[in-house]
Amino acid sequence: MNITGKAKVWVSERQGSTGTFKSYSVGVSKKKEDGSYVNGYMPARFKKGVELENGTNIDIKNGFVTLEVYNNKESKEVKTPSLMIIEFETEGTPVNVEPNWDSFNVGGDDLPF
């Protein structure tokens, strides 16, 4: 099942057998008949090397639903639906950033001519 669309990513630090790692989840909401919302979270995975800040809004371009299978503390197999997000864009990222000319120093021996 392929997925696309906008989502908010939540990050938590977890302790594993090899140390601390970041765990990602995506918020999911449903509006109830009385107008209030009920919120839930679905585990999310990204390509190796991707790191996001807590609360980052993303626009998923290419992703799919997968199944995580692991053994819990009681050694029982747990199966959990999860999102694998392959391509995405972050929202609110500035495109045209003014350079900080105060930190830009070139002169003397730095010049190639």
C-alpha cells in the first residue's frame, strides 16, 4: 500500500541493546462526531542517515505501509504496521536564505590570484 501526503513527525529517544537511538512516529488524527479529535501515532522509518527534529512537518512523496516484527521483553512475537518513508520534503524550510556576510572573510593568502 503506497502512501503520500502531509504529516507531522514525532521523535523520541529510546534505549536499545547497542545504545540510544531515535525512534520516529507519524501523528494520525480522526475527528469525532462531537467535533473533538482523537489522536494516535504510527511508527515510521526513513532511509539510513535521515535525521529529523521533533515536530517536523513533511510532505511524503513516496512511502509504503510495512510490518514490523520483533520479540518483546516476554519473548513474544509482536507485529505492528509501520510506515516506510522513502522520499519526502520538509515544509517551512527557507529556500532563499540571505548569506551572513559578517562570517565571510577572504583576503590575502586565501586568494588564488
